[in-house]
Amino acid sequence: MLRFNFLNIRQRVIYLPMVSWALYDFANTIFAMNILSLYFVLWVTEDNSGTQLTFSMFLSASMLVSAITSPFYGSITDMVGKRVFLLSIGVIICAVSTSLIGRIGGVTAGLILFAIANYSYQSANIFYDSLLPVVSNPGNRGKISGFGVSLGYIGTITGILMVSPFVKAWGRQAAFIPTAFLFLLFSVPCLTMVSEKNRPSQINIDILRRAYTNVYHLIRESKTHKASFQFIIARFFYLDAINTLIVFMAVFVSQVLNYSDKQIETLLIVSTTSAIFGALIYGKITDKIGPKKTLLIILSQWIVVFSAATLTKNPLLFWLIGSLAGISLGALWASDRAFLLQISPRDQIGAYFGFYQLVGRFSSVIGPLLWGVTTDTFSDLGNIRFRIATAVLIAPLVIGIALLTRTSDKPPLNKCVKSTI
């Protein structure tokens, strides 16, 4: 009995860092939903008479700077480690900046603080993703990644439920401090329970210079690790299509299928719930059949989603389409970072996750422009233009699938790095 209890305790100690790491997914989606998607833009435009353009400029600027610096930050972690330390800095800056919005200065100061918070939040994701090999091994990487993604979607719902009472009582500005507190609170397990073997090097001017040099050489010598860069390019194309559909899904069902606001809210809840199960199920499938095969299955499901959305005329059918989109979205996040880990050199994983984040940022720029140009060009066709725009997005999705099909899933020669667990 004593031995049995000892083994149970030991097993819990082993799983504690994994669960703690995954909780950060829960934490950061609270910020993403309440600040990036919901309350801040309304605080600027409706409560303080700011313009959509002003908000977009600050958002785009912070995203652009984050995209440019992502590979640089990843390269620093490859040389000095300290991912948990750097993650904690990003979390603290983001939480403090968020809590000060509306407390210091007016709307301009709020926009500056928002840009700082968003930049810190986006940059912190690099350090978080590159901690996955610390809390996993090749046999359970997909499952742990999927568990984190599923917690993230639960965090989306939980964040709204926990913060909305403050907003109802005191207005949108009251969302900022609770959101910052919850983000910080649920980040604590990852910052305290996940440990890595830090290298003796310190972050200094020489390290910063070497980090830039390393990124430059990685790009120049991209043929050496062709699979990693080919996957990153493929990811740009398929995310370009998927992110755009997600952004404009509410517009599509409203304009084409005449969904009410209540129906749209319910559809989003159904899709989000489906994403939780998609992440968990496909995380296990990733470990069983490999991330590349899993990704190809998931992207094939996205082809079905885009095609069905383009052709359907039955509003009830879109509930199934939305559910499949949710499943596929959760599955995608669970498997594609596991694939990058499989094909990237272990001593440069931070830099590659930097490129991974970079294409994620830029894919959120090109797709919406493509959607906007298409809907404007065919404006005379009424609601049919939204179907055409959805059909057009199949093209980058197919390009991404074609590139992924040609990407080798063989691990690099220096793959043998032991997990700390």
C-alpha cells in the first residue's frame, strides 16, 4: 500500500508541470477574448468616441512589431534558455499595462497601454510554445498540446462569464483590472511549476547581436532545414484562409443566412465547445498516427467546411458546418505545433517558433484584405459576394495543403534531446 501511494504521488509530480503549462493556454485566452475581441475596442469607439481606424492602427502596429521581433526572441531562448523567466516578464508587463487602461490619461494613453499589453502578450506566446518539449516527449506531445488548446477554449468562455458581471455593474472599463488579474493568476502555475535547465549565458548586448545573426543565417541556410521552412510557408497559406473565415463567420451567417444576434452568439458557443473536443481527440490522434497525417486530415475537413459554407442554402445545415469548423480549429492548434517540434532542430526550436508566430501574424493581414477586395468587387451581386469570397479562400487553403504534402516529417539528425520530465 505504501508503495502504491508512493507511485501515485510520483505520478502526480510528473504530471504537475504538464497541467501547469497547459493552464497558460487557459490564462491567455481570457486576455484575448476580453481585451482583443470584446471590451477594449468598444471602450475606445463607443465609450470614448474613438474611431475604428485609430484602434486598428494601434492594433496593427503592435502586431507588426511583434511579428518582426518573434524570430529574434526565439533565437535568444535557443542560446540562453530562460523561457520561463522571459514568459513571466511578458505576462507581468501585459497584466500591468492592461490594468492601467483608463486609469492613466485618456483614450490615447489607453491605446498606448493596449499596444504595449498586446505586444507583450503576443511575444510571450513564443516562450510558452517553445516550452512544450520541456513538459512532453515525442510520445505524448500531441495529447499535451491538445489539452492546452482545450483549456484555452474553456478559458474563453470562463473569462467572459467571470468578467461580464463587472461590466454590467460598472461599464466596460471595469473589465480591464479583473481581466489582468485573472490572466496573471492562471499564469502562475506555468511560471512556478515548469522548470528548464538554464544555460549559464546571460542576456546581454553580445547575445542580442548573436541572436540577430543567428536569425539571418537561419534564413540564408533555409535549405539545410527545408522541412521546417516549408511547413512554416504552408502554415501561412492555410492560416490565411482559416483565420479569415473565423473573423468573417458572423458577417457571413448574418448576411447570407439571416442569423439573428442571438443565433450568432449560440453558434459561437457551439463552435467553441466543439473546438474543446476537437483539440482533445486530435491531440491523441497526433500521437498515434503522427502530426503530418493528422494535419492533412484536419485540413481536408476545412475544405469541407469552406465548400459547404459556399454552397449551403439551408440555415440549419450551418450548425453542422460551425461544429465541424470548431472541431477542426481546436484540432489544428493541437497538431501543428507538435509537427513543428518534430521536424525542427532541437537547438533552434525557439527561433522556429518565432517564425511560426510570425506567419500567424501576417496571415491575419493578407486574408482579410483578400476578403475585402472580393466582396467590394462583386458588390453588385448582393449576398452572393460573400459566397464568392468564401470560395476564393479555398485557393490559399489548397496551396497550404499542397506544400504540407511535400514536407518531410522525418525528424532532424539532432532530434535526441531528452525532456526534463
